[in-house]
Amino acid sequence: MPHLLRFPRDIEGRLERLSRQTGLSKAVLIERCLDDGLNGLENQLLLETPVLNRVERPIDQLLRESGLGA
């Protein structure tokens, strides 16, 4: 994937420093940052969706599936 993003100087500097300290490439760090950020956004947005839009299983079914219920 071509580099299409330009980061502000402070973020670029933080990426450079983290890359040097961890030995990870900036590309890997950016991918991990995006993955973590997207996971957080998805969790946040799913929590904010109306209950009717969510697929929920009754607690007794969850307990049975986990082996904790009767």
C-alpha cells in the first residue's frame, strides 16, 4: 500500500522514537495503532447502538454454553 498519509511533525517524531526503542518498523506501529483504535471505536459504537439492533443471547444460554450454567 502506498504511503498516502502525512503525519504532523510531533506524531512523526513519536513514531520515529518508538520505532527506534522497540525495533518495530513505523508501518507495523501504524498498523497496530489503527487496529487498536478501530477495535476501540467498534466497541464504543456497539455499546451505543440501540439494544434492539444487537444480537443478544439470554443469560441462561450464555451460562450453559460456558459450562457454568445448569
